[in-house]
Amino acid sequence: MWTIRKGQSGGGPQRRQDWKRLLIVLTTIALTWILVSYQSVLKMKVVNLLGDTEGFVQSDMFKKTYAETQDEVERRMASLGLQRRSLDKPAPSKCGINTCPDGYFAFHLKSGVANILGPRICFEGNMLMSGVANNIGRGINIALLKGDTGEVLTMARFDMYDGKVEPVVDFLNAIKVNTIVLIASFDEPAHTLTSQIRKLISDLGSTEILTLASRDSWVFAGARGVIGKSPFEQVIKSDKSNNKYKGWPETANVGGCFPQNPYKKKLNNDDLNIKL
């Protein structure tokens, strides 16, 4: 097929070009053979696994509706002991809570980490207060929401180390009935706490506020007008011998499903429903 012209040596340019062409042809033939062989083997494996599907695909599939085709697939998979993996996406969580029944709001509260990382207040999938939002501060951070709709009324932060107590008292006294109250501490929540402030927060359903001490980690969810005490509360006491961080305990956190329209309702542990 390839010849060496008279006067050219066996190692000349033309001979090298001929060898390159031969190599390309042989490579193409080899790759084509491998591809055909692979398709044949693959088809045999499919037939062995599911039976002869060629007739089904070419003749029946286009005569059937989508639902009928899916049923056929399900039957063949069932005969092999296989289950189809669902591609449906799970319902998105709100504040880390997977599901809350109708008439409940999903929420999650987390206190700050020592005096370094700020607290987080999440409600119905919205991060209301956090370090990223740049609306938190040392002391106690509070978010107020309408008990019927969950609409945010206001958010505030109060320095409980050397801040004035009068603004705290005025803020708490102004809370109306059926208002949801979410609180998360950061760094120092109790240095300037007065008995009046403790009583006002206790009236919202808090138990731990009465003994809250310096550098405790504390989170609380309550409402104006609830009956009894709220189960949505956690405090981690500061203990120099056991503190997780130097000078501060580990973070407190609580989350779950808070009932809508909490006025004159008794909160219970069934509502807590923590799924974090």
C-alpha cells in the first residue's frame, strides 16, 4: 500500500508520514471494535436483568400513557426486589425545625458564645437577630412578634452590664397581650438585673429569670398573657470549674413549635417538639 520512492531512504519524511497514517487507521479500527463490543455486552446484561426490553421500548412504550409506562417500570422493579428511589425534595425546614402543625410557628433560639460570637433568634425560617444581621449586643436581645400572624413588631437589645435599667422596664411594660417574646443572652445578661425586671420577664412565662446570674447562657420564648410557665427556656449556669469557654459556659439553645395566639393558653412540653 505504501512504497518508498526511488532515491528516498527508508527513514525519510515520506516513510514517517506513511507510518503515522497507518497508526491512525489501526487506532480507529481498534476503538470502533471496542465500542461495538461494549454495546453488545451491555445489551446482554440488560436483557439478563430485565428481560428483552427492545420490543417494549420500540412498540409498547409509545402506545402507553406516562402513568402506564411508570406502572410497568414499577412492576419490573418489584419482580427483581428493587425499589425506586424518590426524587421528591423534602419539605424545607424552618430554623432547623422539620415540620410544625397548623397553628404553630417554628423557632430556634441560641445564646451567644462567650463574648465572641453573638446569639441568634430565628422565627419561621427568618433569622431575625444575629451577628451577621449586625443587630445584637451584649446583654439580652429581644424580638417581639404578633401572636396571631407572627409578624415582627420590634427588636431590641439591652446592655445588662453597665446599661440603664429604665429603658428595659419601659420596653417590657409596653408589651401587649398575645405578643410572642423571644430572648437570647450574650456575654453578660444579669449584672444589672433588678427585681422589677425579673418580675416583668417572669410574668411572660419565664422560670429561670428569677435566678439568672452573671455570665449565664440563657434563651427564652414566652408571651404576654400565657397561663403558667413556658417550657421554651434553657439556662446554662456559669461555673468557673466547669465552664466550656474561659469565663463562660456553653451556649444555651431551644427550638420547636410555638403555638399561635398564645393568650390565655397553657404552654406544655408537647409543643416543644424539638427537631434540631
